[in-house]
Amino acid sequence: MKTTTYTTPKVKPQVLTQTNWTPSEEAGKAMNRLVRGEISAVEAYESIIDKIDSKPELERLNEMLKNHRSNVTYFKKMALKQNELPEYDSGIWGTVVSLFVGSAKLFGNTAALKSLKEGEEHGLKEYQKLLENDEVPMHVKSYVRDKIMPTLHMNINSISAMMKIQ
């Protein structure tokens, strides 16, 4: 008697790309969390920049601010693509950041820069969560991994260097 063996075909997990994804409420909410975080970063940088006297530091902080503004725009567009109305303020997180940065400014540039660095480190954690979210399209993950996260690492290193010369 002959026996037949059946094997189950291996199925590759689907990777969401620009062409095969559909809007997701979960992905839209993730995009909006990043919008709020980036708006908070913009508010924090704007608050601290007026306190910095050194031209090289000021130029670098303005470049970081420009990057965060760009991230706000990008994630607002991505939220819309997920059929999610984008956030237009930083929400409660912005209030917390504002209080933290405001108190840090009272203690001088080093404390203010430290608050920016901690914000950048928190941002890295938020972006890592986004990369782990299966609902987020691959093109967004690629943008985060290839552009945003390296920029955040550079920001952290630059801020650390600024803190050492204060």
C-alpha cells in the first residue's frame, strides 16, 4: 500500500508596502502619537533656542528644530493616509515637556540641553515601537529607520557634546 505525505506550504508573512496596504486605525493612532511627540520636540527646541548664545550651538539646534518640523509634516501626511485626522497640538505630553523644559531653563543651559537630550532619547524609544508595529506600512518604517533614527542619534551626540562645553 502506497502512502502519500502532504506538506503544508510555508507562507511568508506579508510585508506592507506602499502598494499593498490599506488604512489602519492602529497605524493612524501610531502616526498621531509621533505627531504629538514631534510637536512637543518643536516646542521644546523653540523654548530653549532663545537661551543659547553660542552661534555654532544655535546653528546646530536650529537644524535639529528644522528636522523635527519636517517630521511633524511627514507624520501628519501619514496619519491622513491612514484615514486619521492628524493632531495639531502636543496634547498633555506637550504640557509635561513645557514644564520640564521651563524648569530646566531656570537652571541654565546644561539643564536645558539635558532636557532636550532626554526628549530625543524618548523619541528613539517611540520610533522603535513604531518599527515593531505590524500595522505600519514598510515605507514608513524604512523612512524612520533610514532617516529619522540616525538623525536622532546624531542629535543626541551633538547635544551631549554641547553639554560638555557648557
